Amino acid sequence: MKIGIPRALFYYQYYPFWKTFFESLDQKIVLSSPTNKDLLKKGLELCVDDACLPVKIFHGHVANLIGKVDTIFIPRIISIEPKEYICPKFLGLPDMIKNSIPDLPDIIDVDLNLYKSKIMFFRHFIKLGEILNKNKKQILIAFNKAQRVQQRFEYQLIKEKIVPQDILSETYKISQNEIFSYNPSKLKVLLLGHHYNIYDDFISMNLIMKLRKKNVTFITSEMVTNKIIVEGTKNLSKDMFWTLGKKAIGTAYYYLERKKVDGIIHVASFGCGPDSLVGEILEKRTRRDFHIPFLFLNLDEHSGEAGFNTRLEAFLDVLEGRKYFEDNIPTYG
């Protein structure tokens, strides 16, 4: 059977697991095309107006798979960490798709809810395997194999300080030593935001490549261990129950408190409720307590690359000025 996986949203986090699991059960994986202008246009036509940009683009990816696959995998993601949640739109995403896009093939929309326990991750895949008419032994073998692949994927991101595209995309063939070798003169930037915002080259307007071409060293939340994120959030007045927001805040606070970065770039999509709060917390704390430049990039389907590039270049100019001329400090910090 051909199973379609949209190249969007949690693709950048879980695709190695999904691909290995399904292929180990003798299924063929078909990916949607990389995000492009036509795909975005189709998503805008199909999706409700008040959805965020990544969700609109997800609709375009699903439409791109119609006629190519027997079924499309759209898990109903509720929680990916115990006692934490992610955006409510993920909970309703399968229903949005079914009610917005005509002529769909079958949809696999098994719940993924780890709020009570991480054991539910295993049960999620047990149910997936049963839907594919596989026995528990086959499912267990596939799960264990997929888990090893996923662990290697996450370890590689942390150890080599690379991004998912470096592993998942054939167009990214960049030497680790060439890009990430330590150099005190390099600008060091925290690049924060949901993985589906910063790692989708179309949404982020090739931000990763632009930073690399400018010889900027950057750190994302996927490049740090969970221990670092927990350490960064330990001084919060209350627990952060949005998993993706917690990752951004934990990463930021850890590196800010140790004075290891020259500036922060936060990428968010217009209309994202959790990010509007997280971005405000990050910006106020960064400028009030650490006095380093903070660039907030708020993206939607109307964002233009010319203005995006101008803001990015101006931000990097400020960082360079502060690095090489200690008295070159703007009034806002």
C-alpha cells in the first residue's frame, strides 16, 4: 500500500521514525512535493482563512498527494510530552482536512497523546500496525527499528549541530567542519521557532542558507539536549505546558544566562496564539535583562522576501557592530 506523508508540520521531527516504521511493515512511503508557490496557493484555496500559515500549507501538501497514494497519514497529535500540550489546531487537523478537501483517499488519523505517559507513543504505533493488518510481533520489530533510527537522527542533530534538512533533503550537502567549526570571531545567534517554520525553506525564505552564507553560527532547539532545555526553564515562575514554546524558552534562557550568544532570531507565523505569548516573553526578557538584539520575524502568506532580507541584513549589521566595537550599542539594547 502507498502511504502519503505531507512534507509539513511534524514531518521535520518525526519523519525518520514514520518512514522506517511503515517501510518495515512493507508499506511504500510517498512524500508530497517540497513547499512551493503553487502548493501554497492550493492550500489557501482549501483552508479556512483564520488558520496559521503552516496549517494552510499543510492543506496544500495533502492536496498534492491526491491521486498518488492509497491513504494519507495525518495523526491526531494532542501531546508529545507528559503533562504538556501542543497547539489545539493539531488536535482538529484531520477533521479540518476531511471537511476542506474533496476527493480524499482514506485518512489514517490515529491519536497521539502522551499527556499521561510516554508509553502511549508505543500504543499509538501498535494501533497503526493493527490498522495495516500486522501482528504484534511485526509491529514490535518495526517499532524498535524505527526508534533506533529516530534516536540516531536526533543525536546527529545535537552532536553535529546540523538541521533536519541536512539529513532529510538531498539538496543539503554541506560539510559540518566547513560550517560549524568553532571560530570566536563568528557571530553566534539563537534561531528559535517551531521546526515547521524555520526548517521549511519556503516558509522561512531560505533563512538557514542565508545565515550560513553570512558565516553565522546558529543554534536551534533541535541542536540541544532536553537536559539543557529543562535547565533553562527551571527559573520560570510556573511550568510551561506548551511543548514547543517550552523548547524555545528553555533554549533561550540557557544560552542567555551563560552569555553564549550575540543575538536572537525568533520566527513565528501570524495568528499563532502560543507563539504570540512566547515571543513576547522572549523579547522582553532578552532586552530587559541581557541587552542583546532581538529580531522577531512574523510570517504569513503575504510576507515579501525583499523586506525579510532587509530586516535580516540590518540585524546582522547591528550584531557585527556590537561585536567589533564595544561602544556601538543602540538605545534599545
